[in-house]
Amino acid sequence: MKVLIGAGRLLTPDGWEENRVLEIQDGVICRIAAGNTADFRAETVAPGLIDVHLHGGDGFDVMHPTEEGMVAWLQRLAESGVAAILASPYTGPEEIMRGSLEVIRKVMERQKKEGVPGARLLGAHLEGPFISKKRLGAMEEQYIFSPSAATAKKLMEGYESIIWEMTLAPEVPGSEEVIDLLNHMGIRIQAGHCDATFEEGMAAFERGVGSVCHCFNAARPIHHRDPGFIAAALTTPSIYTEMIGDLVHLHPGTIRLIWTCKGPDKVILISDAVSTTNLPDGDYMDNGQMVEVRNGVSKVRGGGLNGGGTYLPGAVRNLISLGIPDDQALKAASVNPARWLRMDAGIRLGAKAFLTGWDKDMNPLFTLTGNHFCRKGETC
């Protein structure tokens, strides 16, 4: 496969370059040059968006998947501008979590062996089940596991190669041995659904926890005499922080606080999308819970937020609307998650083609991942 991608502006590791054409040969960028002749054009071409934290969308639920349902969902994500994801099973019955991992594994194999289209399914992010009963969010307390290395091994057995990330509460007794196990396995670790103090947070970061799950959400709040682990993360330069970008989970002032503390290189923009994301307003059942969607916001009975209200491209636009430079917003949704996952990042000669194209209003036009090209209404 050979394709020419034209960009009014191209986001490279060195910044913006104007009027560029990328020549893609067999899924690899083999030439970047000035020009206008191209097979496909976009006003903006940037690294492909990577969502490391989402549970579904458009009616699809990662916790109760079928292979064909997941394949169709990945296609919709690619059409929306998302190039790759970590599917995120969350705290639930062990058989349900493992069942989700099995479908994720099978779809990953189909993408690799059969060329199944859609956003690239990199693997899984387990959000739980070793979380705090004090910071449930929309999770259910009955499904929380007591952390131990033996329990973690049992949960992950057979799926070790596809699990890239786990969110846990590092202050819960027994979590230390889970952290040590995950570090030994090379699995990235986030503190989340967590009630850790500042000191417990610092100890967890020293032990190998490297990021904070959806910063400020389902977390011990900051108090001036009890700053908590969020303050520890915001003041530790090496720590990444996830940020839900729907402008509902975080006030714009809180987004500016995170951005000011962490800078543009340590924020990972996420959708935290759930099955009701992108659905019309109405009442739905989501994993056994009644969920109300109003004005695009999903809430469980009692008023708690259920998940993100937009896929990742909408989150990018939201950051830009708050005055964050568009190159920084785009990197927070592409380069930063890639670096967190220890993946190659950025558009350069010799790199795998991994791109999202945008129009002048920052609406996604297409994704290109290797030899898989996708735009709305067309097969990748």
C-alpha cells in the first residue's frame, strides 16, 4: 500500500510544519516534503489519538462484550478520529472481568491475523478491582477484591500479555505486593479510586506507581491541612495524570490547575467513555444500573457521574476552547499516552504511520494506522 497524505499543517516533534505531504509505504512514513498533491488531505495532521481509559460507547459495554460488538465499536471509534485504545474492564465479578479480557484477546488476534479494521486494540487497562471502598465513584463495593499478589495472578492468569495497565488504591493493605508484582511484569500502575494521604501517595510513587487515574475524580480531595495523594501527584514532576476532558467531570478552573502543575508533557487526556456515551438523552440500563443521560451527561441513580460524555476528539476540542494551545491539547491525547505506555511517539521518517486528520474546525476527518485508513462511512 502506498498513500500520500496532505497536511495544511503537520504536528511533528519539532512543532508545526506548513503544507506538507507524507508518503506512506507499507504502513511506514518514508517521505515528508513540501507539496499539495495528495490522495487525502486535512487542514491538520497530528499523531493518532490514543485513549487509554474507556469502557464503551454507542451502546457497547466492555464488561459484556461480543467479538462482533467490539469490532463494530472499534470501527466507530476509528471513524470518530481515535486511532488506538486500551479497553478498560472495571471492578466487577471475576468471571465478568476475565470474560471481557477473553474477548479483548480474541479481537486483538483478529486485528493482527485477519486485518480486522477499526481503532487498534492495544490491550487492556484494568480499573480495579483493588480499589478503596471509600472512593467508589460508580463502582460497586461488593465486587472489590482484597489486594494480594496471589489474587492478582489469579485474575490475570492467561491474559498477562494483553494487560498494559492497572488502576488500584495503593493505601489499601496488601497493595504493596500487587504493585511489586505489576512492576515485575512491566504493567503500568495508576493510583485511582483512592483515599491515600499525601505521604501514602509519595510512598506509592517511590514504589513504582506512575500515574493518577482520572485526576480529582473518585479521589481523596485536597484540603490545606490534608493535601492527599492528588497534591503529591501534582507536585511530583515524574508523575502522569489522566484528565477527563468532557468539561463535566472537571471544572475548567480545575483543568487549568492540573495543566499549570503538570505542564503539557504529563497530562494524559482520556474520555472515560461508557456504554451510554454518544447515545441520545434517555434512561438506560448499564451493567445492571439505571443510567440517565441528559444533555450528553450520564448519571447513575442518585446523581453520581457514570462516565465521560464525549469521545477523545471532543475532549481535545474542549481543551482548545479553554485556551490550551492546540498542539499541546493534541499531544495530551496522543504523544503523552504513547510515552506512558512506552510506545514510539510522534510523526517522523521511518516511523509507523499513526495519524489523525482534522478539518479547520478540529473535527476528525480520518485515521491512519499502518495500512489501515478509515474515514466516516468507509471501511478501514
